[in-house]
Amino acid sequence: MTRLQPHPPVSAPVHSDPEAWISHIFAAQAARGGVVRRSIAWVDREIGRDRFLAEVRRRGFHLLATSNQFIVVCNREPVQMLF
């Protein structure tokens, strides 16, 4: 199993209002019981990985990481990896 690499040192996130960014991402139709996919580098740059992970966890959603993408399963139901 591949582990998510520690995030590289980056300058402070550029988005001046992380709450607005989060609201925008999770207000999308896909976030209502669907899936949201974002580049890890983009998340790191916009609001910072730690803030994003905390918000996904706060909402009770599931977070997957693959290659250079975060995939958020936007529901609280169990998730099963089939293969």
C-alpha cells in the first residue's frame, strides 16, 4: 500500500479566505452525496493540506489519496474498496 507522502514545504496558502474556499468546494452539486476530486498540490497551495483534511474529517466524509489527487466521498455511509 502506498502511503501519502508528507506535504512538501510550501509558502503560506494563497487563498485569503479559507472558509469561503471550503464553502465553495463543498457547496458544489457533486459534494451532496457524490465525489469531489482536487489536486493535492492545488489544495496545499490554496488553503493548506492540514486545513482541508480537518474539514473533510469534521464533515464525516471519506478521503482517498491517489497519485497527485485527493478524492472526497461526500457522505458518511461506509465505503468499501472493492479492488
